[in-house]
Amino acid sequence: MSTGRVRAKKKASSVDQSPDSLPLRSSGRQVKKKAAETADDDDEATSEKKYRKCEKAGCTATCPVCFASAAERCAKNGYTSRWYHLSCGEHFCNECFDYYYRSHKDGYEKYTAWKRIWTSNGKSEPSPKAFMADQQLPYWVQCTKPACGKWRQLTKEIQLTSQIAKTYRCGMKLSNSTKTEGSDQCSMPEDLRVAEVSDHWWYSMLILPPLLKDSVAAPFLAAYYPDCVGMSPSCTSTNRLLGESNTVKLEHLKSMPNLAVSGLNKYFQPFYQPNECGKALCVRPDVMELDELYEFPEYSRDPTMYLALRNLILALWYTNCKEALTPQKCTHHIIVRGLVRIRCVQETERILYFMTRKGLINTGILSVSPDQYLLPKEYHNKSVIIVGSGAAGLAAAKQLHNFGIKVIILEAKERIGGRVWDDKTFKGITVGRGAQIVNGCVNNPVALMCEQLGIKMHRLGERCDLIQEGGRITDPTIDKRMDFHFNAILDVVSEWRKDKSQHHDVPLGEKIQEIYKAFIQESGIQFSELEEKVLQFHLSNLEYACGSNLSLVSARSWDHNEFFAQFAGDHTLLTVGYSTVLDKLAEGVDIRLNFPVRNIDYSGEEVQVTTTDGTMWAAQKVLVTVPLALLQKNTIQFNPPLPEKKIKAINSLGAGVIEKIALQFPYRFWDSKIQGADFFGHVPPSSSQRGLFSVFYDMDPQGKYSVLMSVVTGDAVTTIKNLDDKQVLQQCMTVLRELFKEQEVPDPVKFFVTRWSQDPWTQMAYSFVKTGGSGEAYDILAEDVQGKIFFAGEN
């Protein structure tokens, strides 16, 4: 018999003996029956108070416990009129709800103060549940002892920090840092709720997504609402411009397109700012990209947790890109209340590995030991052969090696580097026979590797005086005027091609000439002879960019790459030379020099690669990084033959050629005229001489050494092809003496002339889209064949 039934009987007995009940004695049976019914009702009410469940459908908590313990009459694990659900293991009672939400209660002031901060910084509703999740839930922390790893709930007054998360051991008294309670606190069992967090349904029952506190990403994302990018609006790190409205605050921040993060390399801009677009290797911090949605479909409805972790990981990587970022290094910075922190830590590993595979983090020049490979063990039994040790081949090899994959590079030449070939025989200076200028440094992998190596790049200034033969510097207003007309012509080309298919394509040079003639005829404007020459200079610059005479370039697709995200920002000179970077990429990689590849057979389970000496090599996959010109000339035979679609794409592109000449002089004769500019232009005397030494670069920004470098582009490449080096030098000196006619120009003490077009394993500089071709050819060229043969390197 229950206690409630006993009490009911006593109550019935006292009623029976009272004077007021005397008239009812004749109905004794009815009284006893009514007393029994009352006892049953009380029994049910008490039972309901004792066993009330969470009202959230699907919640597994049969006996909820209030985590808040804020109100004096907190239900704890007893009865409350309503349980408020945050997760399947976390609830608060109606008494604690009233304590903060009702204006006459003691906790109301704390709730309203929090609400003001949240409203001023955030966009989501400052609800009581959000308050409890952000301010009252206890923190959870994992024991860092390798043999333990159990999760422990901290007491309510303890504020979790990254230092605590990094050093916590079971039983640690956080009030005095390192003392522990007892000798073996790790033997204590883990809270049963922890095991549930890993299940998929647990996350689906989470009422509010996690918003990280004091995220490392906060300085990067000051222009966004914190709760839209996975951060708590209540933290001081996201508390920007207090006292201003959200609109005023955001408009102020949006007016600063590249927010500087203290101590960060200015070229590191991993996040788009609001209303910004078109930057390579940049992500929207408030939106999941398509490949992310494909990999993590469970976050499609509410991406907050994913965004919070992804943004944190990216910020941590760019804060210190000199060391590999591991899940362990990330988890210390995940500061969020409640059991959801456990889920965040578990998800971090998945997200970090995905971002590593994608190349957003853990790239460049990292020293990774065999026991710390960047990807899990299932990747370590794979093998790859890379054909070519240029920049693309070496970068791929380094990354795959750091993943734990077995890699071999087969290189035809006696050196690595491909189209990077630095000449260090000039006194005090490195001159690149190939690549040496970085075009657009923001998020450029080269800028990242320079940061990793502590290399400073020299920012190239914008000033470029155009010097005429005879020595006169062209009036800048004439240069600006012709630059305007030149760009206007290209704008007309852009309009013309909008409704044109590949079949309607024409050569870019022909289309420019057609538009130019039409403009002259319609406007009646007559350009002076000098203005015509300056226009030819700008055309030669365009040929430099394309790597070809404009008569071969597609008018429809000449700037196809502009439709994709670009490396923005400064153009820089890598004064130490690209080889400094490539040599570091090559460290630890198995590279076989003087092994030209003759045949790649991918008809079997493994890919067989045969070199010209008859040696056979085998791997699961092969990455081909040879220049486009070699693919066009079938230097490598594929079995079976490459798909017709890929062959067509290869042949629709042009193998552009530029050549370079570098000269060292006994002194810097150009200084007084150029006045500190990084380069100067040569106005061609006629269109036939366009591209012949059109720009000269000062190769020593410090002004100590006397080296100039110039380029030969367009038809001028053919002009010098049949000349020997001394004849090319003579032509170059003739030009320089014309440009500096007012003074004596000394003979150089050293020089070189490149012959990339005649290099049997290169035969080109960089590619372009030929007339009738399309920029889609690059995508087709990059496609793998049967998941075995991959291509990289052509741009």
C-alpha cells in the first residue's frame, strides 16, 4: 500500500469523527468510497510529479535533471510543471525558467543584460533557451591522459579555457590549477550521456546549434553577425562597436574590404567579406559550398555547427601555417557549453581531414613524420607515380607524401623545376630564366610557402614610364589615354562575344583591328604617331600575358580565366628565386632524374609506366604534369589511347612561348632616369617591332646590383629564333642605348638568353586558348581517365 493511500485513510477517518460530518454517518459507505477515490487521485498526481517526462517528442530522458539549479525551488530531478529541452541529456525546469524570465525574479536582470548584448551583436532570437545554452549549461572537457580520454562535466562556476582543455586530467581541481583529487580519478566511469552524443539522432534532437565562444575566427569575421558564422554574440571577441545598431556596425565594417588581423600575413584572406567575390581559395564563412554539402549532407538544413568548426579550422591554419594542423590542436579552441562540445570535437576530425584533402589547409612546405601523416591510415597503402618535377609535380608529390602515400617522381631532365630555372651566377642576385614573378599574392600558394620559409617577396610598384627610342619619356597623360582606348576595345570584344559560339570565333588580333578601324571611322578621331606607338606597346603587353601573337588567340575565350576566382592583390618579385621554394618541396620526395617517360599503360589493375631506357614502374595511379606542348606532340604514348574528348581539348589550346634576356652591367646607368621604379617600358618604333624587349625589370629592388631583365613576346620570338645569343644581345643593347640616348650605356659584363622553345622537354612557356577553342578545354584536360590517370600543371 502506497504512502498516499495511507494518508488518505487517515484523512477520511478524521472527517468521519468531526461534528460537521455527523449528518453523514448514515452514508458511511459513500464516505468510504469517496475517500478511496480521493486516495487514488492523489496517488496518480504524486506519481505524475515523480515521473514527469520531457515533453519533446523522441527525447530519451525518462527522468530529466535540471542542469541550471538557479531557482531556490529548482526541481533538480523531481517534479516540475514543464521540462525545457536543450538536448536529450540536458533540460531545465520551469522554476529555473521563471527565475530568469519573470521580471520579479532575481535572475531577470542577468537575463536582460545578456539579451541586450546578444541583440546588439547577433541576428538570432535571444530566447530563454538560447540564454541557458549560452550562459548556464556546464562545460564538458576530455581527459588528456592518453590511456583515459573520458569526458567529464565541469562544475557550474568553472569557465572553460583553451588552456584548461589542453591540460585537463580527471580529478583536476581547477580552482588551484594542477592538484588532483585522489590517485586514480580516471577509473571513475564516464557519464552515460556521453555515449549517446555520437549517435546521429542525438544531433537531430538538439534544439539550438552550437555557437563557439572566443573563436580564433572572430577577428577574421568582424563584418558578419557572429551567430551566422557559428560564433556566440555574447563574447567580447565578437562585441564590435558597442552602442551602434547592427546596421551601422555592419556598414562600417563592410567599408573595410580587407580587415587586418593583427600579426597575420596581409596576403592571407581565407574568408570573403560581405559583398565580396572573385578571390581564389576563399570561402563564404556563412554558407556551405557545394562540395561541402555533398560531403556533409546532414548539415544542409542547419549548417551552423559545420560553419563554426570549418571557420575555426581555417583561422587556426592561417594563424600558424608553419606546423601541420591536427584535430588535437583544434579541439582545445572549441569553447562551447553543454554536451554538444563533445559532438563538436568528434566532428572536427572529419571536417579537418576533408579540408586537408581539399587543399584548404595543411598544404605547402610542411615537415611531417611517418607517425604524423596528415590523413588516416586507410590512405597509407596507396601508390602514385608523378611524371615531371615542375612546380605542379613537386607540390603534388609533397602533399601526397605528407598524406602518407608512396610517391615517385620520374623526371626527364637532369634537374628538377621544369619551367622554373634560376640562374645564380649573376653577382649578388638570382635571375629566373623561367618564372620569377608572382601575379596576385592574395591566398596564392606561393605566398603561403614563402611565409612558411620566412621569405620576403618584393612588391612591384605600379609605375612604368614608357620610354621612346631617342630617350624621351612619354607624357603619362598620353599613356593613360591610350590605355583607356585599349581597354575600351577589349570591352567591345567582351560585348561582341556574348552571343557567339565557338563556330563564330575569330582571332583576337583581327577582332581588335576591326573594332579599332570602326572606331576611327565613326568617331573621326585621329591618333598621333606617338599615340599609335603607345597602343602597340599595350598590345605587346597583351601578347606577353597570352604568350602568343594575337593572331592565334581566341577572341571569344582569350581571358577565359577571368570568369573564375583569381589570385588578387599585389604582383611581386621573388628575389630569391622560385627554386628556393621548389627545392624545399623536393626534400624527402623520391625523385628519379634522367628518366623520360615513353609509355603509360593503364589497361590493367595497376598502371605500368615505361621510361626510355626500358625500365618499368608500377603504381595504382599516375599523375601527368608534363607541358602541354609534349602532350600535343605525343611524346608519351598512352595505352589505351586517351579519350577523343581529351585529345581534342589538348589540341584546342596553344603552347605559348616567351623568351627572356638578362644583363649585368658594371653600374646602374638607369637609376637617375627611372627614379626607383621596378620596371620601365619600351615604346616600339613600329608594329613589326612590337614585343621586342617591351619591358625591362630592375632585378635588384635594393639598388645594390646592376641587373636588367627583359622579355621577348609575340612575333618577336620568331624573329630571334634564328639569331645566336650575341646577336640577340646586340639587338637588346641597341634598344637600351636608344632609350638612354642622353648618356653612355656600358657593355654588360654578363648576360643570358633563354631558348625555351628549343628545350626538348619543355618547348613552351605557358598556354592560351587558340581561335575556335574554349576555356572548357582546361577542365577537360584536368579530368581523370578511369580513376587511374590524372593531369595537372597546365594553366
